[in-house]
Amino acid sequence: MKEDAMTHHKEGTLKGVGGLNLYYQSWHPEGKARAVLAIAHGLGGHSGLFGNVVEYFIPKNYAVYGFDLRGNGRSQGPRGHINSWGEFREDMRTFLQLIETQEPGCPCFLVGHSVGAVIVFDYVLRSPAAASALKGVIALAPALGPVGVSPFKLTLGRLLSRVWPRFTLSTGIDLSTASSDPAVIAAYAQDQWRHTQGSARLATEYLATVAWIREHAADWQVPLLILHGGADQVALPEGGCAFFQQVTILDKERREYPGVCHEIQSDRNYQEMLTDLDNWLERHLPPQAA
């Protein structure tokens, strides 16, 4: 593990399913953290896309951890490919165990963006005992419904998943739909760690996992916050809204921001979203941390 003492930034690798080296990084406040935000990014993204979150919450004495999903960013694996969704799930389990080792006893909130939110939801619903240790789950623009990938490509994925699971195409998602901030779009276009690939097997595993999550929404038991941009054309808001309505626990909240695009943490008015997140976290911190 490498550490930058000037910024309290650390980076290293953890062992994912099949022995893949998965890159992770973390940011730390001065002294002991009040709580940890553990972030799972979306398809084609990486753990370095949450600078606004880091800059906002480190001065408030949170630690922030993120890891690059297999096949993404600086982690090993074919770009945009998995053999089964269980690989994501077990990688998430290892990531959270790493955090517990490095921040023993520190309250932990799990954050997922887009497909990362799908990974988070699947992990929480399939591992209720482990998930009960979490203080809450935050989903940013969860990809639980219609997505900005053409029906033709999704159908092709279904057809090829069994016979040619690694067959890969560009998702075809228009970069300009990520944010309404031209500077963000320009930065994404030059980002060497981003990609736009998705394999046939990833497509079918994603669709099956979303269907399973929606079937089991009533089993949800962890405090939940969903934040979504009303102008999101990549992961349309109605999917997250439908899931939210099916969750039966009382400790749930959903906010939708008019005119905001998919990269909600990097779009205009992101300060409003982070303020809402901050207020929700304050209400869910254990008394000694608050």
C-alpha cells in the first residue's frame, strides 16, 4: 500500500475472485474518522470520479474508500466483462472486509453509483447478516430500470452470452449525457481510466440481477437514501423510483433533482445533493460519532 502523507491519500490492491488484483484508494481526515463512505462506481468508471465527494466530506471527518471494479480502471480483468454477478458481490465483500481491517469499529455507509448501486443492492439483499453492520446505503442514479443502451445491443447480448460470453461492444452511451457541465465532459473524454465496453455476459448478468433485486425489494432492511437526477438519460429515474416504492422499511428517502444528469456527483447543483447527503448521514450516525 502506498500513502501520500500530504493529502492523507492511500492506494493499494486487494485480491478479488480468481486472484485478480483490484485497485483501491482511500482518503482520510486528520485524526480518527467519524465514519467511512465506501464507494462502488458505475460501468466504465473508476474510483477517482468522486472528487467532489472527497473534498466535501474529508473536512467533515469522514474517510472515503473506493475501489475499481474488475475490468475497470486500474483493476485487472477484461474491460467490461464478468463471468457471473457473484464476482462483483464477492469483490464487494472483500472490499468491505478490508475497510473493517483498516478502520475497525468505524461506522460504514455503502455508496453505489449507477451499476455500482446495482452491485450494492445485490450484495445487501443476498448478504443480510453482513449488511446489518452497515449504518446505511446511498444509491446515486441507480441503474434499476430502462438504461441508455440500445435494445438491439441488449438483445445481441442475450443471444451471445452463452456461446460467446466475452463478445464485447461499446455500450454506445452518449458521453454528453453524463453531465451538463462542459468541463466535466471534457475531462471524461480525456480520462485514460474510463472505458465504454460491455460484454455479452455482463449484459445478461446485469439484466438478471436487476430483475432479482426488484423481486426482493420487500426484503430490504438497511436505512436507504436514493438520489437521482431528473434529466438522467443513462439510468432513467423510474427504475430507482419503482424499487423505492417496493421497499417496506420506514427508514427510506428518495430525492430527485430537476435538470441534473447521470453523473449526479459531478453535475451542476452537486453541492445541493452533497448537502442533502450530509444531512441524511448526520441523522444516521451513531450517537458517539455524531
